[in-house]
Amino acid sequence: MNAQKNKNKDKLAFQKLIAVCGVILFIGKIIAWRLTSSDAVFSDAMESIVNVVSAFMGLYSLYLAAKPKDEDHPYGHGKVEFVTSGIEGALIAIAGILIIYEGINSLITGKVLNKLDIGIWIIAATAVINYLLGYISIKKGENENSLVLISSGKHLQSDTITTLGVVVSLVVVYFTKVYWLDSVVAIIFGVYIIFVGYKIIRRSLSGIMDEQDPELLNLITKVLEENRCTEWIDVHNMKIQQFGSSLHIDAHITLPWYYSLRDAHNEMEKMIVLLAKNIKRNIEFNFHMDDCKPTSCPICQIADCPVREKDFVKKVKWTPENVICVDKHTID
């Protein structure tokens, strides 16, 4: 429990750093825009507003997600990470639309840029800082299974790519005086940012709708299959929910019907401990114990079963496809 609290504090502290840096970088881009009068720089600065808003939203969501369960939220508050991440993705897409709009407007009206040399250095510096923050945020998010930190990191890195596009366009315009290139580059990267926003929204909706995570299900199934005990006759009706960095796993485990309640519970605990040890997440389990039926005999590997009614036929390998089946596995 203390380890989880420390992780939450660490995530909150890093998200605060992202928020503060976002404000500073936004101010730097506004200064660069005022110096250059570049619409591409202005669009990049407006995209940084999204960074700031998203950073503070991420901070709030991490604060909520770290709160303990209560009567109104029996599964905790972790789902809020998916909500705020989805809003962040929408803001990123809107920023991309804004950049495209500004680029097209510049192509139509035309504009002469000023003090490009100073503007280039300022914008380039913000790109480097954004990329480093984004890289660290994604790594921390992956290590701690935080969608907020991963989304923040991807947002920062997408902002970096846009900013680099602005830098490149400013450099080209500085040497060639072909001012319309500035707008074309802004439009191209605006399209890219919309795509990044879409992917973040898609992932957020998957979490809100409890869409199955194939990689996670495959990992859980692999752990169970490689370490299965003979007494575990069957596993089925498995469901996995994600709440921020935490998981909730429901499943049915079929055990010999003649086991005492204590023996059956011990077998269930063995499976829970196995998963908890191999899945590096905070996991809540809700396992249901099923008693075996005569139809279970052909897949039961207990050699000395005292009540066997049918001969053993073959072992059913547990796969991501069959552990989610509602009914017990049988051999037709």
C-alpha cells in the first residue's frame, strides 16, 4: 500500500513539473511570435495552450485516481484517467485544426516575417525541452501503467514534431524569403497532430468501454498456462477491467467437487498469488469457484481422482480466445 502511495506521489510530482514547464514554454513561444509575426509560430503557441490545459487536467486526474475507494466509488477513481486523456486527445485534434486554419489563412493573405534568427533559436529550444519531457513522461507512464503520463508524453512529443516543422520552415524562409513555405509546413503538421489526437481518443474510449486489451489478456493467459496446477481443471469467463494503473480481474475456476471449502479456497489463492507475482500491476481479484461436472472428466488431469466418471481424453490448452468463454470447457 505504501509503495502504491509513493508511486502516486511520484506521478503527481512529475505531472506538476510538466504543467509548470508548459506555462514557461508557452510564454517563450508567445515572445517568439511577437518577434517574428509568423502565423506558424502563432499556431504552435496556440497548440501550447493545449499543453498547459492538458497538463493541469492530467494533474487533477492523477489526484483523483490516487484517492482511495469510497462508498460512491467502490472500484476507486482510476477511470478518470481515461476521461481526461480523451479530453486531451480532443484538444490536440482541435489544435491541429487551428494550425491548418492559420496556415490556409496565411497562404491566402500573405505575410512578411521579421527577426527570424532570434525566433528560430527560441522555438528550437522549446522543441528540445518538450521532447525530453515527453520521452521521460512516456517511459514513466509505461513503467507505472499511467495513461495520463503516456498521453501527456505523446502530446509533448507531437508538439515537438510540430515545433521542429516550424523551425525548419523558419530556416528555409530565412534563407529563401519564400514566405508561403511557412504556412505549408504548418498545414502538414496540423494534419499529423489531428491523427495523434485521434489515437489518444481511441485508446481512452477503449478504457472507458472496458474494451479487451489483447496484450494484457495474452500475458495473463500465458502465465496461467505455463504455471497451471493439475487441480485447476478449468478457467473460463475471464473479464479484465482497467482503472487507471489498477486492474480488476473476474474469472471462474473449476475445481474438484469433493474438495473442502478450505482446500478449494487455497487453490484459488495459489492462482491469485501467481498472477499477482507475474503481472506488475495493482490487481483486485474476484474469482468464482465452480465444482467439476461429469463433462469435466475428459479434460481433467487428476490421475488418481476417486470419483472419475469418464476417462481423460486430452488437456485443453488455455488461450486468450477460450479463457473468456462464458461456459466451462468440454470436449464435444
